[in-house]
Amino acid sequence: MKKIKSQVNLKDRIVCVTVTGAHKFYYQSSKSKERLYLFTTEDFSGSVFAYFRDNGRCMGDCGFSLTIKELYEDRKMYRNPRIGKIFDRLPGMIDYVLREAVEQKEQVKHNNRVNNANKVIYEDRELAA
């Protein structure tokens, strides 16, 4: 498994939710309960489900989760090629999703500044009149 960038905490979680015919993977930061969607597999794999069920923590009705640290420490995932492919895909998707989330927050801040600037301009015009 490739190394995930340093901005990711080792206590952050990868959540596997099994839906009919596929698995959905989410990234959940240790500091918040917000989940960021990573990807969906094309088909259901019993070995992936069993791996998360046996090694992960149950998140109620919302699937099973593993921390980033647990993923790095457990090397038996590479015995199964399907699990190996999924875990090789995770670092790139996590980096992409986090980068997109930061860009979205910056865009919201920029939009708020622009909206506030319009209010200031209109208030100045009213005071001048």
C-alpha cells in the first residue's frame, strides 16, 4: 500500500459500507463525523466484506471501519488480489477527496467575501447619499 500524505491522521478511518451488489468506501476524519465518499466497487466481494467484518469495527448499520494505522500494520490483505487492488487505490482517492474538500471550502470562503463586499459597497453608497 502506498504511503498516504502526512495531512492524514493515522486515527482517521476508512469505512466500507456493503450495499446490494457492491461496496462503497468512505473516508472519515478522526476529528469529525463527516464522511467523504471515496469510490464504489463494481461488484460485491465476499472476501472484502469478510476482511472488514473480521478486522474492523462495526459502525452500527453503516458498515465496518478500519483506521489508517490498522491498514498499514496488517499485511495479510495482500494475500487476496481483490483486497490488494482496493487498498492500492485508497491513497490516491484519499488525497484527491481531501484536496477537493479544501478547494470547496476555499471557494465558499471566497463567495462569502464577495457577498460581504457587495453589502459593504451598498452600505457605503447609502451613507454617502
